Amino acid sequence: MKLSGVVQYRDVETGVWVLAGDDGQTYLLDGGDRKIKKDGARIEADGSVDDSPNLAMVGPRFVVKSYKFI
């Protein structure tokens, strides 16, 4: 699945990184490398969505396989 959107840091619990998708959904970011963690960066990512519950409760988990900054 390909998604694009803006990477954001949310101060929830110990802090989480999310992707505010262009589709209007917020995804908990999982995977990628530490370079993906740039607040405000626009990315296009390929990966999979996991709808299982997570502690951050910010939306489904998006497991990043690859990404690029746009």
C-alpha cells in the first residue's frame, strides 16, 4: 500500500511519530529508519496497515517498508 502525507511528532505517552495521510487518516509510523522522523516532512511511503490496537491510540499502525521525501 502506498501512502503520502506529513510526518508529525505527537506528545502522547512517551511521544509517537505519526503520518497525517493525504487520505485524511492518521497512522502510527512503524519501521523506516531514524531519518524518517522529521516533524513536518512530506513523504511517500510503501508499506502495510495493521489495524490491531496499539498503546498510542492515534490510528492504525503503518509499517513502512520504503519511503522517500517529496
